[in-house]
Amino acid sequence: MAKIIPTRISESERKKLKRLLSAKIAKLKSQREVSDFLEDLLTESEFIMIIRRLEIAKMLLDGYLYYQIRNKLGASYETIRVVRNKINKGKGGYLNFIKKLKII
């Protein structure tokens, strides 16, 4: 697949694409449908990266320090920083997701 450079797509088009994908995902009716979709959509590495970011978010919300997360998960400080910034300045997606799973 060709590499996409987000800035080459207008912000309004990026928002439209995100809304479209979100709407389609929301229409999936079962865990099996979501699982099948993610298995087809993501590479194994992408799937693991997403799960790892969720683990980082959970640990940050539980009060773990960067070095503890790095030691336990092997994540880079940059990845941990990016997740922390999304928790602090994002739209609440990490917190909402983790709360819905009742793992916080």
C-alpha cells in the first residue's frame, strides 16, 4: 500500500473520513464482527501497537511512572509521552475506553 501523508489531504476531508470510519465501526453488531473487521484491517504489528498503547494508557492512569512502563512493556519514552499527551489534551478517548472496560 502506498504511504499516505495526512497533510496532503485537507483537514475537512480527513475529518470526513474519520467520521465515516467511526460511523461504520459503530454499526458492527457483535464482538465477532468487530474482531473480524480488525483482523482484516490491521497487520499483526498494528494490532499489537494499539493494544500496547491501551496498556500504556491504563498504566499511566494507574499512576505508573515512565520508566516503570518502559521496563514492563518495553515501550519507548516517546510513545509513552504521546499517549500521555492524548490522555491530557485529547478528546477523552483513552479514558472513556478504559472506563467502559471497567479496568480503571
